[in-house]
Amino acid sequence: MATLREVKCGHTVRVQKLCGEGAVKRRIMDMGITKGTEIFVRKAAPLGDPIEITVRGYELSLRKADAEMIEVQE
């Protein structure tokens, strides 16, 4: 399954699963990224890290390491 890190700018995806353990997974969930949530990938920084996404009506920046823990489906 694809991860959020692999999604190209301008695409909308739906969260299928959150990987990771403990505090990292909790932090991602606290940002509003939960199973079934739609995420729009707005843009990426010039060197590719971080990426900017829109989730639940607000904009959020995620490191690629965190984005890799989020499995998505188009």
C-alpha cells in the first residue's frame, strides 16, 4: 500500500492505516490524521521535506519520516 510520502502534489488521498508506535502515532492522531480522513497534498518544500497538506480544513506541514507512517489510498 502507498504511503503519504509517495503522493504527488495536487492529489487527494484517504488514510487507510497509521503505522508507528506510541508517542509518534499519538502525535499524528492529535493533528487530526485518523483512519478514513481525506488529505490533499498541497506542495513540497524545495528540497522535498517537509510536505504541506490540507486535512480537516486546515493546513499542516509534515516531515517525510512522519508521512511515511501514514498508509493511504487514492
